[in-house]
Amino acid sequence: MIETEVTFHNKINIRVQAQIFIGPTLVSTCVADPGEVCVLSAESARYDIYFKNGATGWNIARKLDNETKTLTLSQHKGRYIIT
């Protein structure tokens, strides 16, 4: 098993829950307030990551079959952007 650390930067104005899945299995989760950074464990070189509104649980963004080690969630003209 490959241990991969993923750094998440929350650049939007709401609390965000980030969840990493390998296939159907949830392997890591964290909650970041606006401006905060958290580190998740991916346990694989490739993973799916979902971002949810920390208050409502609504999905706001996702990146599937990803291998990036650093992700930033930002907002531009009302749309959420993952870089």
C-alpha cells in the first residue's frame, strides 16, 4: 500500500469537509474553516476527492481519479474551482 499525503487549502468563505475515497471506500476526511489547511491520507497514488459544505453536507466540488498532492478549493464568479 502506498501512503500519500494530500494537502488541502480552503480558500472559500465556508467550512468545507474534504473526503478521500479509494473506489467505494472512504479512507480519509477532514474539515477546514475558511483559510485553513488540512492534510489527508490517500493510502494510494490515485484517489477521488469530494468537497462538501461543512454545514449542510451538500457536495460542492469533486476531482476523480486524481494524483495531485496539493489541492486548493477557491471560488470565482459563483463557481467552485479546484486547482
